[in-house]
Amino acid sequence: MDKLTHYRDCVQTLLRRYASEDILEEDVEILLSFDTERDHYQWMNVGWHQLNRVYRCIIHIDIKGGKVWLQQNLTDQDPAEELVKMGVEKKDIVLGLHPPYKRPYTEYGVA
């Protein structure tokens, strides 16, 4: 299996596992969006909580330039570290949710 295919599989497996553990109210859906052609992957919650609209992107991951970009993480989990445990190289993970000037100070890759 080539690196890109492996990274796609890791991201999808991770999001499926996270979403399966999500506990929601009756009128809120868990949505997984996997765009494997453009390599955008999202876990969202969409629906209603009483009179309030719920439209929340919990985790957003992109794969671009052969690197896994963590764009959003609203969980208390560490998806970057879990991806490493699944075989994604640290240098190939970019914490896109941090500004570019901070990325060299992380233990992960930079763009």
C-alpha cells in the first residue's frame, strides 16, 4: 500500500472511531464526510438542540502535498498522536490549526 492510501485509511479509521463514541441528543446527527478525490475529511454534528441550531465541525483533516493537515479539533483527544500510532510519520503531520510561526516549535511537520 502506498503512503497516500495508508494516510487516507488512517484518517478515515480515526474519524469513524471518534464519531462512533460521540453521544448526542435526539435531533443532532453525526455526519462523516470523506472526499477522497480532494482529500478533505470531516466529522460534524448537525441538527437542533431545543431551539438552537447545531452546526459544528468537530474535526477537519486534509491531506495535501503528501502531508496530513489537522485543521480543526474540538475534542479532548489527540488525533495527531493517534495518527502517529497508526503509522503516519510525525514529519507528515501539520498542525494547521496553529499559526505558521508556531509550527516549527511543535514536534510535527511544517508546511
